[in-house]
Amino acid sequence: MGLRPTGAWQAGEEVLDRHGLLLPTTATGPGELGLRIGLYDSQSGQRLPLLDGQDAIELGRCDIE
């Protein structure tokens, strides 16, 4: 994981980088959670903008019970 920095990615290339997520104990159901992802500048810690002006994309939603 994390062996290819984003500067080594090619335009249009799909990069698989698996990560596990732990839900906080306060995330009790029933309900719905969304998963959003964004990239950060390693020097400034600022979120990088996407081409559409947003700073993250939603990967999906899941129900918790």
C-alpha cells in the first residue's frame, strides 16, 4: 500500500490502493453513511481541488444496522 506516490501516476491510469476503515463506536444504526475521498498536498496539508472545483468525490454509501 502507498508504494506509488501520486506524482508517478499517469493520466487515466487506475491505481489500486486498498485501505481498511474502522467505524467509530458512535456510528450506530440504523442509518446511512457516505464515504468521500480526497487528496492532500503533502507539504501544506491542504486538500487538492478536483477539475470540477470540488475537493472530494463520494465513493458510495452504505447502510448500517
